[in-house]
Amino acid sequence: MPEGPDLMNAPVDAATQLELDRLYAGFEAENLAPLWTQLGDLMPMVPAPKAVPHVWRWKTLYDLARRSGDLVPVGRGGERRAIGLANPGLGGAAYATSTLWCAIQYLGGHETAPEHRHSQNAFRFVIEGEGVWTVVNGDPVAMRRGDFLLTSAWNFHGHHNDTANPMAWIDGLDIPLAHYIDSGFFEFGSERVTDEASPSISRSERLWSHPGLRPLSVPDAQVASPLAAYRWEHTDAALREQLALEDEGYPATLAPGHAGIRFSNPTTGGDVMPTLRAEFHRLRAGASTDPRHEVGSSVWQVFEGSGTVVLGDTEQRLETGDLFVVPSWVPWSLHADTQFDLFRFSDAPLMERLHLNRTYVPEVSR
């Protein structure tokens, strides 16, 4: 226990110091900690995350995942061949940030990952490849390049590869949040998957993927989106049309040359899951974003193209597949060398629900 400071910065005589020492020993014996010795840690002037900005290179990640596929079986016990991004600032924990978990998952040819479910919300984003189906509550959902796929909390899910070719993708979950608030549950399911069919379109898409049209058979709002897959062709078209409208002089983009969409829950219009937000951004070649600070953290993956990201005071070059993390309040900005497509997920719904969200853009705010 540190010696107690005199809050008025006045000298402390020997007798008072002796009493202070006894006081702090009493605090320690009773598992107490006075606010005045830790105010800077508990209530910093601005967010001071332990997570640090970091970039993971897709080529390196994929090579390690491929080698894992040669050596580590997938199946009951380990459940998934998923390799978590461990932020260097978090002491070895396999967390991308204090609220977000992200991993590269690798499934070999004709392999099956058994079914399970958990209270953590999850999604998958496919950077390349096809041939794997994720089966969510018995509904086989094709996984293809550019697709964003949901497995919200407490839904059984497994994966099966119908081809001889391996496939990799990223998983995103709110595992750290569930861990810190002691809300995690897990349950094993089928040893394989409950439906090994491989339809081109899932039942959830047949019901929910018609723009602007909602089935009357499900009148109530759902906590998480009932749509299991958001297909790349729709994402690509939405971004392309925003930039086309900008060319025609209509207001459609976030900023000049910067198109963006948010994946939404068709029953509410809100985020796809209560704890995770997912977005997709496209920058024209030569476009840049203004530096900005945001409360809450995010993970990005380059889907296509090349450019740079400035994280704090450091600039990093990015290529297809690379992932980077932006901890809370760390300033970031992007610049596109070519057309630059990026997927992003964040803890924004949590921050907004708690009314802790805040954004500062120096060029705009000053």
C-alpha cells in the first residue's frame, strides 16, 4: 500500500506519518483501497485503454492457420481451429480489445466442426473462398467471399466443408465482455451438424432477405437479426450506388469518396446484435478520412485494395486481409491508394445503450 499523500500538499510531521502508515496498513488488512491513491487510474482525464493499436498481417495469419490445419485436429474438445488475436497490451489474453474477440478460423477439406452454443454473440466474415456451410439451428448457410454471417447468442451452430479445399475466415465475438461481467454459458450440441445439406440459399434468407419486406408471421422485434447471411453482392451494390450518386451530385456518402453501410436487424432497423455493430466502408483511390477519436473499440479487416491507417502517431501500410485494432479514444484515419474496401466491427451498441458514446473529430470540432 503506498504512503498516503497529504491532499493539501502540506508537510507531514513524523507523528502524523506514523498514523497514516497505520491507517494504510488497516486498509490493506481489510482489503480496502482509498480513492485518493488511485484516482488517476480509476478516473483518467480521457479513456486510457490497456489495449494498444496493432496490425496483424493476413499472409502471416493464414500461413499459421494452414500449419495448424496440418497439425491440430478439429472436433469435440477444442471445438474450433480458431486462433485469437491477442492484443499486446492485454497481458497475453486472447482478446483484440477489452470488449472484442477476433480470430482467424481454418477448416480443412471435408472437415466438420461440431455444433455448440454459447451466450456470447458471434459472427463470421469471409475474406476469400467458399465451400463451407455454417449450420445455425439446423439451417445450412453458405459461406462465400464477402459474406457477413450471424450466429447470435444461444443458437446452436457448426460448420462443414463440402470440398477438398481448406477455407479460412474471421470470427468476431463479445467474449471479453461476457467474461468481465460473468455472463458466459456454453453447451455442446451434435457431434457433427444437424443438417449436412448445402443449399445455395438458407431458410433464413428466403424469409428475411427481401429488401423492405417483412414477414407478417414474425410480428415482434427480435433482439438479434434473424437473417443469418448478408451477401456480398448486396453490400457491394449499396456501396457502389452511394459513390455513383455522389458522382451525380446527390448527398449519399459519409464524406467525399467515402461510402459506408451498417448491417442492420430487419425487425428493428438497429444493430444486428445487442453488443456488436458491423459496418463496411469503401474509399475511392486517393480518398482520406479525417482523424477521429471514438469511445469504444473496433476491429477492421481490409477486404480488398491497399492504403494506410494512422493509429495514434503511427502510420501502417495495409493490404488485402490485414486486420487492425483501434482501442477506445485512440485517434485513427485512413487513406486509400487504390479503391479501399474495409469491414469493421465494434462495441458501439454497448456504448450507445449506456450513453457513454462520444466522438471527437478535431477538424470539425474545433
